[in-house]
Amino acid sequence: MKTIPNMLLIDGQWVPGNGDNFNSTDPSNSQQIWEGMTATADDVDRAFLAARKAFPSWSNTPFEKRVEIVQNLKQLAIDYKADLAELIARETGKVLWDASGEAGAVAGKVDISLKAYDDRTGTSSLETAFGRADLAHRPHGVFAVLGPYNFPAHLPNGQIIPALIAGNTIVYKPSEQCPAVGAFMASLYQKAGVPDGVINMVQGARDTGAAILDHDELDGVLFTGSPGTGKFIHKKFGGRPEIVLALEMGGNNPLLMWDVADAKAAASIIFQSNFITTGQRCTCARRILLPVGEAGDDVIANLVDMRDNMTIGAWNDEDPTFMGPLISADVASDVKRMADELATKHGGKVLRPMESLERSEAFVTPAILDVTGKEMPDEEIFGPVMQIIRVESFDQGIQIANDTKYGLSAGLISDDTELWNLFRRNIRAGVVNFNRPTTGAAGSLPFGGPGASGNHNPGAYYSADFCAWPMASQIAETVELQSSQGVKI
């Protein structure tokens, strides 16, 4: 495996942080993976000053050269895919097939982002009576990219690549849960030929993040993470329209099943929607809406059977494994507490409990609860917790599906395409899927949703929109007198 730096990357140099010692461990066995020092406010300051110094040169670098560099990154991501996948698996606990999918998405993001820049930004020109009207796009300046732990390579990279293509410079802080993946990615950017200071990486947790958000050289924040942190960032920059914010904050996502002949097939889609990546995808279905009666009963029976026969294990187990541990023992304890409270505090009927496993404190079994008719908290439980709600009609299903302050993803499982058309017209969500898991998202489409799921700056293909601002120009071929009414010339 490629050597992983345990330092900060500032102005093209790997330097030690001046803060506290911290480390990351494999949640499946508690073995240490990475150890280093956090970035202090002074370290963050040096990173921002380096990014600001590099901005004029990078923003004026010919577009073709910037394309060449990100294409270099694409090839490096292909060359190091196996190494990156193993590192993601070790640091997050993801099973290897899941981590390999994320590692492959790093390379795939390059061509998608280049096409998005050309389609949605770039340059264009139109002939007019006086000459021509030009449209160009210019970079904002220095972006902070704050990465999450559930997709520690793919999601930050999905913001960094469009920002680089547009000509911005970056101060990047990986999740404190995944410093090794962040350092690995920073080393690939450097190896690809990104000039000194264009990408700066600092490590740390809350204090480092606060220093980033407080810095005077900040022009924008690209954030993926919890609703609580996203709301804090949004409030912090209230009244400061000059700061670009792109916030992706998850959801309490519904999945409705109606008029389906194959209960096992429907249960398979529901099961993957809920429990893939141990429920640690922001598009995971959290609320399952099933019809009252035999059709819903059959689906539940299949779900319980799949849950009882699923394989839970570590990324390097020999047997095929569907689900790994949660990101840490602390997170597992918190998710289990919330799952238990759905029953003890809110009255849900436990069909299958969440139980801790002996293998390590980060391993849990998925919980399945029937919460029909109960008032449940409208919050994202970021783990393998399925809440089943029985509904009397399709219309009631849509009504309950929309009864959330979030709006990231939603799905319908049905044999009736007319119901799909009705569902799509009435559902309030940004990623809406039919007869496939709610976690299926295409990089060639926008990713985000209304409500508390974000701030209407969707990522993926639409990242190009917030990485550059439009400049409209009207250009005359020659200098001519301009006639003004009421003015003698």
C-alpha cells in the first residue's frame, strides 16, 4: 500500500501539526491505522494564506492545463484503486465490495465534473446588433471542504474536483474519523501535479473546523455531514451573502411499497435501502411505508428473515459479508440508544432489536420496529434502524412520506407505473427512485434535496453551479457615440 503521510499538507510541504495527538483505528478490531497531530489555528492560518497566495496563478492557469492535472488524478485513482479501497475499508469498517465502489467513484468523478463544467458553466458567445454578448464563469477564491466519514474519499473529492476545474483553491479538512483516507487523497492530488498551495490539507476535529470557519480568507464552505453541524454553519454565516455555502445534511427518507406481486423482491430493495453501508448513507431509507394487510405482512416476514440470515463481519473476512461495523464504538452506542428509545420512549413495537456483538463494540445487529400510529422523532438515525409504518391507502402513504422537515431521498416500489407518475409529482425529495434502492444516485444528475436536507445547492453534477460565478459581458466591435434621450451630443 502507498505510504500514508501523517502530517499536514500546507503550501506543497508536508509538515507536522502543532496541536494535540490523535489517531484513527479500524472499527472492526480497534487496531490503530494512523497517528498524527491536529492543526492549530496558526496551522489553519498558514493553510489559508497559502491558498490565497496560490489563487491568482491557479485561476489564470489555462483551462487545458487544469484539465490535464485532474486527468492525471483520474489515472492515479485507477492505479491506486485497490490500495484506496482497502484503506477506506480499514478506516471506516466498510465491507470491501462497498469500499471498492467508493474508490472507483473517485476516478469517475473527473469526467463527470468536466462535462458538468462545460454544460452548466464554461464560456459561450452570442452575436448581437452591436457586436456580441459573452458569458464566462470565474472562480470564487478559497473554498473550505469539510469531509464526512461515511464516504471519506468520494464525497470530498466530488467537491474538490469541480472547485479545481473552476480555478478555486482549497483548504481541506477530512473527517477526524478518517484522517488516513484524507492524507492518502491529498498525496494523490499532489502527485497529480496540483501546484503548491492550491490544495492544503489540515487534520483535526471541532477546534480545527472552528478555525477554518472563522478565517478571514474564506470565500465558501462545501460541507457534507450531520444536520446539526450543517445548521450551525448556515447560522454562522447568516447575513454574509458573500460566503458561498453548499450544505448536504442527510434526511429522514421514506420508501413506499404499493401494489407489488413479488414480496421477496420488494423486501430485497427495502433491505438494501435501509442497511447498506450499515445504514451510514445519507440516502438510506429510514421509514418504510407498507400497506395494511397480507401484502405488507409478507414483506415484513421476508425482511425479518433477511435480517436473521444476513452476514455481519469485517472487511477482510473470507466469507461474503453484507454489513460491517459502525464507524466507532461511540457511534454504535449512540445509535443503539436511539433505536432502543423508539420502543421504550415512543412506543414502537420491536420486531428485531438492535444488539451489540462481541466481536468489537462497533458491531451491532440491525433493528426493525413497527411504529405505526406512533409519534416518532423526525430525525436522521445514522445507522441500521428500520421504522415500518402501515398505511391504509396510497395517498396516506404519500402524506406520511412528506411528513418530514427533510427532503433528500424517497422511493416507490410498485408494479404500477401510473402510481410512479403520481408519486413523483407529489413527493417532496430531491433524489426519487422507482423500483430500486433509495441509495442509488447518479453522478450525472444533481444530488441534494429541499427542506432541512440542504440549502438548495445540490452536489454531484450541479457542483459546477456553486464553484464559479457568472460574468456577463456586452462587447462592441468599435468605439461609437452613444445616443441618450434628452442629451445633446
